Amino acid sequence: MKTKIFFMLCLLLGIGLTRLSAQNGQNGTNGSYSEHFISNFIIPVYCDGVQVDLLNSPLDWHHIGHYHKGVWLWCYVQLSGEAVSTSGSGEIFTVKLIGKQDNNIQLNGDWLYVSYLHVNLQGSMGHHYIATFIMDYTGAVEVIKAVCK
């Protein structure tokens, strides 16, 4: 009985702390928030600096963002799941992606973002891609490093 009560207390405490940490602070202008959802994501696949495939699939997202004085400054994301090659091969990839997005560019009064991403893709037909790249608000991608196995 004590074990059940202990686990129930941990569960309720965890839920309470999660909700508390998700608050944006005074007047909703400062602080961090956390959310979890499933959404489509398109992943470009690079080998030796050249795009060789494009993966598309709904992935599981964990997202933590931060505001300061009403301005959204940054977020961290972790994506996982399975994605399918759009090349027609039918290969299914296990996806692990982590990233940070900074809103550090302002153009005509709008804050724009730059994302720094690291992705590990393990294919069902033996392909394995590991890449680090930068993506900006226009969708332009700069490959920092790509390893193909």
C-alpha cells in the first residue's frame, strides 16, 4: 500500500511540476514552456554535401520554448519516430533529431529564426545517415557535416 501511495504521489507531483514549469511567468511574458505533440516533419538527407533523399512522416515532438519580455527567444526540440523515403525505395528510417532554434534575426519588425539541427537516420535497408545542419526561416539549408554509411 505504501508503494502505491508513493508512486501516486510521484505521479501527481510530476504532473503538478510540469504544469507549473510550463507557465510563462508574470503576465505571460517571461519564462519557459514545454509541450509534446505529433506533427509532420520533412527531413532532407545529405551525403557528402549533396541531398540524396527526402523523408516525410509524422514524428513525436518534445518542444521547450522560452519567452523574455513577450518576445519568443529560443526553443529546443527532440523528434523521434519513423519516416518514409520519398525517393520511391520504400525504405523506412528510424529518426532521432535534436535541435535548437534561435529567434535572433529581425526583418521589418518580425523576428525570424535559425535552426541548428543534428539528425541520426537508421534505414530498414541498411542506410545510415548522420548529419548536422543549419536551416533558416526561408528553408535554406547549410550542411555542416554529413556522414553516410
